Amino acid sequence: MRTQQFLILVVGPTAVGKTSLCLKLAEQYQTGIVSCDSRQFYREMNLGTAKPNATELAAAPHYFINSRSVDEDYDVKQFEQEAIDLLEKLFAEKEVVIMTGGSGLFANAVTEGLDEIPEIDPEIRPKIIGTYQEKGLEFLQQEVKRLDPDYFELVDQQNPQRLMRALEVIQGTGKPFSEFRVKHKVERPFQVIKIGLERPREELYARIENRMDSMIASGLFDEADALFGKRHLNALKTLGYTEIFDFMEGKYDREEAIRLLKRNSRRYAKRQLTWFKRDPDVQWFDPENEEAILDYIKNQMA
């Protein structure tokens, strides 16, 4: 008889404490940690993505961290297939695997499968890209907000690729992108236990600001400077880098860049919570309440 297999998914906003809890869970169940954080895949992006440090990475096997270069095109569909293949191998040896990250779309791809979206006229995408190059990110934000306000509240509003994808589907189907996000879950050969982490808002925001100060002190601006020549790549059009690239292009001073880094991080955390709170299967805990988390997991496995 085959032993039941459990994927413990730990989600929550940036800086809430996912890494610390996952290391304790990995030790408890003597297993590895699969990252579903779409920003931590890239080797060249370290400080700006808040990856686990070298000590943390050494404390348990980690997967999908530093697995790609920013020069490579990589999307959620590729990740879904690779993650499912990896989980099949891990579950051949382990009854429990941990998965964590703040990218709701990538987490959903593994636990529920991707949305079924019709084929889109291939001529639409180049036109949207051209408009973006001409009018900038703000135009994409305004269009998605106007045409699909529900999706706009959830999407990473600093990510032009996500915004352009939404506009591509809207223009190609005549329907809001959010309509295609209501689907039947794909059956997986493992049970998913979903843990959500949250803290009081002021506490979370203080942690976000402290983390950003630490990133800057550790050399975030130098890291962004080294990547400045590749700022056109999709992987680098993301929070933590675009604000610094704009500073380097003279759009505002360093003080304003730091203010925007902190503000946009707070906004990103709010959108992450909005996304994960929509899932009724997520059980929410304060990260410090480890005993309650372990009891909940134990009961789910019973």
C-alpha cells in the first residue's frame, strides 16, 4: 500500500517569516524545501529577492533557488512541469515535502494547475509591447485597472509582463483576464496542507522597512548597478530593482529611491495577502505560534 504524501505549502507576504518556519518544518520532517518564489530562481538576483542566506541554504536541501540566469526566459508553465517532476522524485523518498514562496501564481500552478486560456492571436502581443515601449508602465497599469479592476488588485503592478499578459488576453478574448482564473482544480497525487503566515500590519511593515535597510546596507544598490546593463530583461523588471534602475537613470535621487523601495514593498505585501486570503484552504497563523502550526499539520495528516 502506498504511503500518503503531503506537500506543506507555506505562504504569506514578504518579510513575514516564511524562511524561518520552513527551516524548522524541514528539520521536523527531515525533508527539503521547494521554492515557488519566482524572483528567487535567478542566480544574479540575491539581495533584492531576500533569498535564504548561505547558512539557511545549507540547513536543508533547497530547490529552485539560483536555478536560472536572468538571461533565460522562464515562465510559470515551465515551472509547473519542472516542479511536478521534482515532487515525484522527492516523494519517492519522502512522505513530506515543504514548498514556500510569495508568488501566488507559481504556488497555484503546482497545487491546482494553471488556468485554461484560449489561444490568443499572435499579432496582439507585439502591438502591446510596442505601446508599452512608447507609453511606459503607467499606461499598462491604467489600462488593466480600467479593463479588469479585480485582477489589477491582485497582480504585481510593477511587473510589465504580467500586465501585458492580462491585456493580451483581454484584447484577444473580449473578456476580463480574471474570468479565466476561475477553474476546476487539477487532481494531484499528494495532499496539500496550506499554512498562511500573517502579523499585525504595523509589525509587518516595520519588518519590511528593517529588511530593506539591511538589504541596502549589504549592497543592494551595488547589486543593481552590476545588473543595470541587463535591466531590459523580464526577470529584472521587478520590485527591488526597477526603483534603483530609475534612480540610476536620473529620474529621482537616492533618498526617493529608498522611499519607493519601502513603499512598493508594503504595497506588494498587501497584494500578496489579498491573493492568499481568497483561498479558503489556507489556515492562518502568527509565525511565532509554531506549536499551533505543528499541531494543525499533525491533525491534517491524521
